Amino acid sequence: MSVPEPPVTELPVPEPGPTRSATVELVVGGMHCQSCAELIEETLTGDPAVRHATVDLDAARASVTYDPATLTVDDLCAAVTGVGYRATRAAPAAPGS
């Protein structure tokens, strides 16, 4: 006599939850040429929690969109510092400017 096998129940695959993102402006010091800006941009975008980063050599700024559940602004600044530059969070723009 064989024992009947239990029925196979397929479980639903959960939908990915909403991802949060934040954008921060960093003041970047120590850049001298476009290659410097490109290195910083590549460093930032190399982290999977960074969704987008652009570095403006002339303005000495980086705009970074990232997952705040995974990274902090200090983490972003540390990544820039790790490749030989300086980075701090930019002061928020004054209202109406």
C-alpha cells in the first residue's frame, strides 16, 4: 500500500516593495580635471545602493540619488574620500533661491 503524496502548493512570489530613494548634493574638493570627476562618479555609481550620480567639475559638486535604507550621507562622503578627494554635504538652498 502506498502513502499518497501531499498536494504541491505553489506559494505566490512577493512583489518587490517600494524602494525609497533620497538625493543629496555634496561639495567635492580636490578635483583638478574631468578625469577626477569621472573617477568620483564611477566610485559612487559602483555601489549598488546608488541609483544615480553626476559630478560637476566646474561647480565642485556631486548630486547623488541613493537608497537611504542602505547608505548614509557619511558613507557617500567616505567613498569620495577613499579615492583621494574631500566631500561634505552641501548646505541646503535658501528658500526662494
